[in-house]
Amino acid sequence: GDARRWEYRARDGKVYGPYPTQTVLDWQAAGYFAGDGGAPMREYVDAPPPKNAGDELAGDLEDSDDDAAPDGSSAGPFVELQDAAMREVI
């Protein structure tokens, strides 16, 4: 099966996940994440281990934390996914 995992940002601004692809597809088939109930979604990527303290500090200065997951994963930006688009991405 598809080993990718996904997280979404709810209307309260909190990030939820990661969830397996099949779970997200099941929710989508049940009508979640559609229309006004849509939620920005992104693929979850595990955070790589830090190279050393200096590299980590430099990275913190360069990066914006706006899209960072609470656990520090290096996931990409959130995107709005609609019914057909979600199936293409997942």
C-alpha cells in the first residue's frame, strides 16, 4: 500500500496528523474535506536528524516556522485539496 502520511490544518489553526493515505481517502469518500468542510492538507515528512548544533542554528535562522509541524518535521506547505485534486495528489 501507500506508505505516505498526511496532516491537515483545521479551522482552529491546529495541525492534526499524520494519518495514513487510506484513512484520508476514507474520510474524503465519507464527505470530509469537501466544500466548506475542506481543510488544507500536506504530506508528512519525518524530520531528518540534525547534522550538528551549528547547522541546526543556521537552519533556524534561515527557515520560517509558519508551516513547521509541532514535532519539527520538514513537511511542505499546506495546500487546499478538493475532491478530484485530492485523489490526484494522494
